[in-house]
Amino acid sequence: MDFRLRVFHSVACNLSFTKASRELFISQPAISKHIHELEIQYKTPLFERVGGRVKLTRAGELLLSHTNVLLSAYRQLDFEMNLLTNNFSGELRLGASTTIAQYVLPPILSSFIKKFPDIRVSLLNGNSHDIEQALRDGKITLGLVEGSTRQNTLHYSPFMRDELVVVTHTGSQFARFDELTLSQLCTLPLVLRENGSGTLDVLATALAAHQIKLSQLHVLMQLGSTESIKLFLENSDALGILSVRAVTRELMSGTLKVIEVDGFRAERMFLFVEPQGQNGGIEESFIRYASNYR
């Protein structure tokens, strides 16, 4: 593949000549030279600078869509050629929403790279919406998300089940409760994940089944990570609603306690997400490996 297209793809995904230079380990003047050569070849600007920021032109957006397809085809070609000699090598660019990245993937990735040491693995962390956007932008080739929404341009497949639970610190005034009604839950102080997180999407969907909106809850604060919520709970009289997978250690050590909510369940499926039409390659091999991991 023409290296200039790889340079263009890096600049387009990062919207920065400097970041592309760092990513590709070549100088910034060399980055500019490759882009200039492409603009001469296609007789049109590919980027424009607006207020010190880089933005794709319409021609740039068209070229990006084609380079995404070309890079995917080259990764597939590289993977299948290596399979002929049982040489599992290549690059796997993953993205995962916070809960999956922190509490589910680490042991799987550790086992995977031991089995396939010649596969280069990177992991981007963000909320579910961030991961879907990174996939559309070509920054990653496979995502794992935890939300209940779906994007038409992406393909979703099941990974594993999860459940949200109501927890509080064992030193909290609410630790005396073993069970609450849903009406009681709505009146008690809650700490939730941020807007755009898969956890909040699932909670909103589960509440909607009972004709309750998030705005009807007594939300003290929304925080951008599960760890920050757990630390907040350790120092306050409040409740949190988190993935049971994210609080396993705290439940076993006795620092957090689950409080049941009568008649209410917030379950979800962690999902693999890929661009529509992506088939085979390292991504599909990882999906099979992760799905069978115990």
C-alpha cells in the first residue's frame, strides 16, 4: 500500500500533523511532504486549517473512507498469508468501554498475547460512544461496548452478560438495608456514571420499563469512571449503581455491600462491535478467543 495513504490516514484520524508524526515515527516535514504530494496527485486540498485546527475537506473525507477500506483489506491479506505458514502475526487495535477495559479484558489480553506473541495489541479506553466513534474514524478495528443503543453503520455481536447492582459502603448509614423498593431508591442519594456511558444507558432503559426517568432520581453527582464512584462511596453516605463485575473485589473484602431492589433488574450484554462488512482477520480470531476464554 502506498505509504502516503498511511500518512494521510494517520493525519485524518488524529486531525493533527504532530500526532501523526509521533504515531508513524517520521518527522513532521516528512508528513507535510507526503500530504502535499497526494494533494498534487489528486489536484485538490485534503485538509484545511481553521483557527489553528486541522479539518478534512470533502475530498479528504472521501479519501479517508477509501483508505479505511484499503487498510482493512491489507490487514486481512497480511493475516491470511501468515496463516499459510501458521505464523499468527499482525496488529490488533482494540477499543473498549471503561468497565470492560478495566475489569474484563486484562486477563483475556494477558492470555492472548502469551499464546500469540507476534500479534501487536493496543487498547483504547473510553465510554461506549467514544469507542463507536473511534471505530467509525478508523482509529480501532474492533470495539467492546456495554450500552443498549445501536449505530446503523456498525455490526454488534454478543460477548458476555452483565448486571448492574446497587451498592453502598459498609460504613454508610444505608448499609443497614438489605432490600429497597424502587420508590425508595428514587429518593435516596445516588452517584452515577457520566452521560454517554454504557452503564448509564442500560440503567435508563431498565428504569424506563417501570415508567421512571433518570431525571426523577436523586442524583448527587455523575462521575467519569467506576473507580471514582467507588472511592466516592467509601467517603460518603450514598448509593452507586455499577456493574457487578466492577465491584467483585470490594464485595469479597467487605468494603461494599449490594442492596437488592425489589422487582428491579438492570441486565445487559457486553458486545463486540465492528464496521459493517468486516469479515475474518485477527479481529474475528480474537472474538472467538475471548468468547471461549474462562
